[in-house]
Amino acid sequence: MPTNTQTLPLTIDDLRAIGKRLMAVMPTYRSAKDAKRTVRIGAGGDITHPIDKAAEDIIISCLEALKSPMTIVSEELGIMDINGGGHRVIIDPIDGSRNAVYGLPIFSTSIALSSGKTMGECYMGYIINLISGDEFYAAKGQGAFLNDTRLQGQCSEELEIILYESREPARELPRLLRLFSMSRRQRCLGSTALDIAYVASGAGAVFVTPSTSRSFDFAAGLVIVREAGGIITDIEGKGIDHIEITLERSSTILASVNNSVHTRALQALEGD
């Protein structure tokens, strides 16, 4: 995290205030008659629905009101400097858009801060479940929290629940079967940010996706899961700190509650 002598563009309290604004509006969008309407194609290449645009508009207006220099990296908007640019604010306005527009109540907003251009320089993360209102947040070196309760991580090596995501199940799921066989249950929720947050909270032991994800999918989760005592790499076990913060798909993801679980998961994925 930047030293105390450096001015941060925003704080956890600022992020939670944005979350309150979002919670006042976003849940109603999944029942809107035009929920599936295409507004445009976002900078990240996916379809922008009304809920995506509405969430991004709220977030950007809140950030602009802070009058701090920052550089926004957002799935919908792309890259934009505010007040000359500065620390990167990495935004996924709606993570789980497909869930939202089809009426499934599992979607979130994810916001992370980075002092530089790589994932390893991320120092703050915030994820809000836009149905329950649960907030997951962390600042580097200051612990991770679910609402106002500090997350302690999990010491056990048990794999009770494995969370996963796949864009090409016919090709990708066979590799996951041995890992799945080590757990009691498997869940595909459709929101990568929430998946990683639930690993940080201990609700899931592992989250895995063989599909490549983009910076805004996992930037906030990276900070939160690490501050909760977990570990996050790609599915080969390679570090992701060097990955540049861009709009392109960049890395597979394996997040675990602790090192022991992560080692077991990697062994299963390798087939050894």
C-alpha cells in the first residue's frame, strides 16, 4: 500500500459510500422490461446492458465528485483520466451481468485501486453483492473484512465447496473433474468477483477458472483474498503480480483459502 505520505484518491469509506448508492438502485434493474437490451458494446468487448451503464454512471459520478486525480480502468468505459490521472481505479460495474439480465440474483460490483500498471501494485479492493448488500473489502496490510467483521481465513485443508467458472465447459471441465472429486459440492455462480470474495470469507475453499479473466474481474478479489490469508495464482501455480492492468483477457485464476489447500488443488489440476 502507498505510504502515509502519499495521498490516496479514495478510501474504503468512499467505496462503501458508492456501494450504498448502488444498492439503492441496482436490484430493481434485473426485473426491468428492457433488462436484456443492448446499450452498446463495452470497452472490454462484452455487451453493455442498461444495468451495466447505470452502475458505471453512478460509480463515475461518485469518483468525479471526490475531485482527486485518478485513472479509471472500467469494463464499459475503458480507460479515462480524471483530474490529470493518477492511481488506477479498476472497475467492473456489474460482475455477473448475464445473471442480472436473466433474473438470477447473483451479481456484484468490484472496484480495486492500484498504484501502478500491474496487478501486484493493487492495494485496495471492494466487492459488494448487489442483492444481499454484503460488502467485502481490504487494504494491503490492514486485513480483509466482510461488512464490519474481520476475515480470519481457514486453517483446515478440507475442500467442502469448490467454486468455478467456465466459458468453454466441453473443453475445460474435464481438467477440473479430479479437483471436483476432492470436494463435497461444486458451485458455478457466474460472478468471478463474488467467487473470490467467498473464498476469502471461507464459504468456498477454492475458486478455479480455466478461462482467461480480465484485470477488473479479479483485481479487488486479489487484495481481499490475500489479506484474508488466502492465495491466488493462475491454474498452473504461476504468480499473477506481473500481469498488466488492461482491458484484455490475461490470466486463468486459482484462488484458495490457504497454501495447503492451494497445493492440493494444483496437484489435482496437474493430474499427479
